[in-house]
Amino acid sequence: MQIVFYKSRNKKLYFNGMKKLLWIFFLVPLMVYSQDTKDDHFCLGIQWGGYSNFGDWKENGINFGFELAYKKNNLYYSAVFTAGIGVSVNKFSRDAYFQGLAEVDLFVGKKYKVLPKASVMPQIGVGFLHYTNHFQEEPQNAIGLPIQVKLLFYESRKFGIGIIPKAFFNKVQNNYSLNLTAQFNL
């Protein structure tokens, strides 16, 4: 009887070992797949701040914008829409006019972790600027090169706050802005 008990015990151990091995073969690919898909995700951001151009017509204003970003293979692809309103003041004559702008940018950038809960993300792209002034006869449009650097501090895996210095270089006027942002990882 001891031999039969020993054999049945080995069969039971063999069966349990096979169950564990089968679980490993089924679970490891799922875990690897989940790690691959975890890299893909969307982010939604809200931005607000101020802008200026530092030209002969000193233009200062406030802006507000939305951002939708997609992360794939450690790169972030972003679409940003920004609208602003401000005042144009001639540095020499001190004439002042209301002005407004609308900007649409497409960015690509990479995030670098600098601290456990902080990251920096330089981004470059292409953008479209629709610009109007009260004194201009017609609005002006320009395609340009926007460059921004996001400095984000994460409160959790799903929410971060930060600051975004940005420059938009184009033929109409170069705009510079400093925005605060709240980012939600979806």
C-alpha cells in the first residue's frame, strides 16, 4: 500500500506541477500583452496662462487651451487648440487695440522622468496661427514652428499638474507663452 500511495502522491504532484506550468504559459503572454498595451494611452490636458510677443507692438493677453495626447512607443503625439484675447500697445505711440488669436498645434515629444513623481517633456511640431487686431483690416494667418517644454508633477498615475513654457515661431509674429496645465491620463 505504501507504494501505491507513493505513486498516487507523485501523480498528484505531477498534475499540480503541470497545472502551474500551464498557468504560467497562459498568464505570462497575457502579462506581456498587458504591458505592451499599457504603453498606449490617451491624455487630456487643460491649459491656461498668458502670452506676449516682445515686438514693436507689445501684445499681452491671456489664453486658454485643450490638449489631446496619445502615447505610443514612449513618444507622445499631441494636438493642442489655444484661444487668447489681449491688448496690443505700440511701444512708441502708446496706441492700444484689442486683439485675439486662435492657434492649433500638432506636437511630438518624449517624456523623461527626472524624479519619481516629476517628468519633463520637450515637444516640437507644426502649428497654425489665426491672428486678428482691431486696427488690422484683415486677420492674418501663419504656419509656424511651435516648441514647448512641459514640466509635470504627478499627484497620482491618472492626474498631473505642471507648467509649460512655449514659443511659436512664424512670419507674422513670434508668440511666447507660459501656461499652467492639468493633465488627466485616460
